Amino acid sequence: MAYKFQRGAAILSGSIKAEDGLVSTDVDDATAANVVAQIDNGEIAIAKLAQKSLSVAGKSADLGGSIDLDDLTVDNSSLQLDAGTTFDGSAAKTISVKALGITNAMLAGSIASSKISELNAFNTANLAEGSNLYYTDARARAAVSVVDNGGDGSLSYNSSNGQFTYTGPSAAEVRAHLSVSDTPSIDMSFAGGAFSAAVILASNSGLDDSAGLKLATSTAGQGLELVSGVYNVRVSASNGIAIDTDKLKLDIGGMPAQIASAVAAGDLMIMQDISDAHPKKITAAAFADFIEGNGMAADASGQLNINVDGSSIEIDSDSLRVKALGITNAMLAGSIASGKIAELNSFDTGDLSEGSNLYYTDARARASVSAVDAGGDGSFAYNASNGQFTYTGPSASEVRAHLSAGTGVTYSGGQFSIGQAVATSSDVQFKDISASGDVVVTGNLTVNGTQTVLNTATLEVEDLNIKVAKNAANSSAADGAGLTIEMGANDLSFGWLHASQRMELKLGSNYADLKVKKLIADDIEATIAEGIQSFSSNASVNLANGTILLADPTGGDVTLDLPAAGAHTGKIVKVKKAVASANNVILTTADSGRIDGEESIVLESDFAGVSLICNGTHWFVM
């Protein structure tokens, strides 16, 4: 491997490979913690290489000369050279961690839990939950949800037990979607409940219907190919392009070999002396030999190697590191601070083995939910291996299974038929029609039968006039027209009698009574019977009980208080002292009305009488 040095920071075209380890020369006792970091990174302090002179263990030398590493020393508290403390120049030495040489101050961060015997007795039940959440069914079930976007059927999710429930469309929901419309590419038709469709292919549509409808191979343009109905991008791995699942990527292995170049040990590198402008050139191998000392060796490729004992320190690729299981109990000085282990303050769930509190995994979450296909059309399933719910809508056969013929409709081979056209412009004829719900007629209704029967509790007619005896040419033809109320043996009828040229109200064969508040007529042909009331003591008169008032004052004067005039306009009242008596009959008014201008009048004579008429304000003697 070749190295290129220049004035200032070193720019390496490759990596520094340390077969037997490499340590920066500025490590001393005060910065022992840096040893681990620099060994792990396989680094040489760049600042040292960029200077004209190097200082190693108090020894200084110009790069023009050699640096003798025989006098390299270690602190003898954490590192040792074999069993001694210095190189003796007679043999290569190895650097190792000294027994009890690792102190708490040298530990960077936390020790892996597998290295600490006390932690082996713990599991997740002993550790507070950190950023890695413990698994619970509630968390897993709360992490999934369902959205029913409407349409037929229903989909719901019960987060309390993790159960998804799908109910397929009902027969009514399926039937509600039956309709038809044409598109520019499909000729749709619908007749008698049967659907038909024919695909319209244009000459340049890119579709091939020679053996079922499919894409034509001619639709694949440059750089594409059509295989089994799928477009694929054509690539050439030999040109450094490949397909990785669903994306394109550069394939370095497929690129031309000339991209890579080898670096030989004999290649030259240039070194610049910062004190003058004269560059120096040297091969990589010669430079390695130049700085080689005891405990270090340059191989044929010009790489420097450092020997380690292999029990506590090892070489990992390009890094010198403390070996796994290399720190023994004998190397530990004193006890490890409690903050490193006992309280677990520096640990979270990523460092601790699983106990009774389970860690969250996709597999556990997916196993906590399930799907229930509650029947009906279509299907609903759940794949616990990937957490995928799959709904398949009803098939054509399932839809057709809900369709059957009803009254007046035939069904065969998926086709419904009726006996006549029922378009909005068609004339439709039925024999008998029975409707259990509401019937709304927006146009005119004409009944040509001989009888119309309304079996209803309430009949409401918006029209201001009800016409009967339609098309009657004269009075004789309208004889008997009217209204009849069924009342058992004797119906109440109000009808036209042609012979007498009048309307008659009859109960059975006899005339019925008619009571009205006020009767207004040009002429009355009848015998009128008025109601009579008798009094022998004071009373307030209610004219609804009769307008003839007979008073008997034998036991004392009798005062009759007439009702308010405002409610009795046109009313005639007849009052009679019905006996011979020295006592009087006195008439008064209930409101501010007067009788001939007086508050009261008195009937003194035996069998005296008076007739009064009301104008709505006062009473007057007739």
C-alpha cells in the first residue's frame, strides 16, 4: 500500500494497517484513557507525522535520521513490556496489559452486561422501562386500527381483545348496486335484469384479445420488455447496473476492472521538510524500514506491525484492541464503581436479556390480533406472519345467489324478466294492485271501476269542493246524491230528494234532529220548539238550556241574572211571572249591559211577562 505525505495534514490514499498493533507516540500515564480509543481506531496522531521531528518517550530525532525505539518505555502501571519496563535492545518485546492495570478511571462508558457477573441474575422484571418499550397485549392492540370507509358490509375492531370483525354485504346491499352505463371502451346493455358487456378495442389501443384480453407486446418501448403482462426494465449487470427488488442500483462488482488499481511497496511518496523548500522522496518500504525499531517490524509491503501478547490485546482487522475476555479479575484494581453496574443507571432494555416482561416484536404484535370472518359474501383473512389483513369482495356467483324471482318476475341464468315494458314512457297494465306501504300519485288518479272503497281511519281532502253525482244531466238523475254515515240498522243520511226539491237529513226512514248555534235563512217552513227553564230562587241564566224563563216568586222575590250580551247577538228571551204573588221577579244583567237603559227591570203584576232581544251590547224590551 502506498502512502502520500505532504506539508500539513496527511492525506492517505488507503488505510493504515497495523498487523500487530499501532499506538500514537504521545500516550503517557496522564492520558491512559486515550490508549483504548486510539488502539481501537488504529490511529497514528497525524500531528506527529506532519512535523519534521518526532518525540517518542522523551527522545527527539530529525526525520533525516533514525529514531531508536529501543529506549521506548511504558508506565508499568497499566501496560508492560513482557516482564520488564524498557526495551533492552537485545530482543523484540511485546506490550500487554498489566495485572490490575485497568482502573475505573480508564473505563469509557459502560461495561457490557455479559461481562458482569452480578447482571446475570437480572432480567426485564428487574429493569425499569426505557426507550425500548416492554411488550403488552394492550400496546400491541392499540398499535393497530381499522377504518370502515363505508360501502357494503362492515368492518370493525375491538381493541380490548384485538379482534377484527368483518360482516359481508347483505342481499339488500348487493341488489342496490345493480345499474348500467356505457363507457367509450365498453358497450354495456341491460335488459330484463340481465347485464351484458362487450369490449370495444381501437386499432391502436395496445390490447390483444386473440386469446383473452391482454397487453400487446408492442406496448413495451425502448429499455422495457413485457413478460406475462408485466413491464420489466432491461439492465446489464456487466455494465455496473442491477435491479435490487424494486429499484435500480450501481453494481460495483460489475464495473470494469480497470477502476481498481494496486499499490506496490516500491511506489514513491513525497515528504516536505517544513524548514526549507526541498522535497524528499522515499519508497513506502524504505520509509517503514526507516522508522522500524524493536517491537515493530516492516513486512515486504512496507507495512509496520506491532507485536501483542494475544491474551489481553489483539489485532482486529486494522485496529489494536483489548481482547474479548482479555480483562481478567486479576487485572482489576479495586472494585468497579456502582454507577457502572449495580443500579443499572447506565443500562436500558437494549443491554438486558428478556425476562418476564417481554420485549416488543412485530411477531408478538401480529400474534396478538386476529380476524373473524363472520360469514356473508366475500372473505376476510389475516396472515399473522406479516400482519396483513386481506378482504376479498363478493364473487359474481355469490352476488347472483342473492337474486331470485318474486311475484310477476321470472329469473333464469342470471336474467330477470317481467311480462311487459315498465319504462317511464311505457303504458303499464296490472290486474289487482295491493300496496302495504304508502302510495303517492304525483299526477291525476282516475278510477274506472264501479266502486271505490277507502278503509281508512282519517280522510283528508285538500280540495275546497267535493263533487258527487258526476255527469248527472238533471235533478232527477242526481236524486239520492249526498252523504251517508253507517250507523247499524239506521244510517244517517244527508241527501238530495228530487220529488221535494230539497236536501233531507234522515236517521233511517225518519227525519233527524239538527242543532246549530245560529240558523240564517230567507224562509223557514217549520214548527220551532223553544227550550223552557223554571226558577223559584235567584239564579244566573244559561240560555243554552232554554230561552223561555218561568219564574215562581211564591217563596220570595226571584232575581234572574241575564248572561253577557256580547255572546248572544240576536238572541230573544221570553220571561214570565208564572203565578199570582205579591212577590216580584227581578231581571238584571251580568256585565255592563243595560235593559232599556236600566240596570234591572221588575215584573210586579200577577202573570206579568216580557220579551227581550240582544244586540250584542244591551238587552231591549220588545
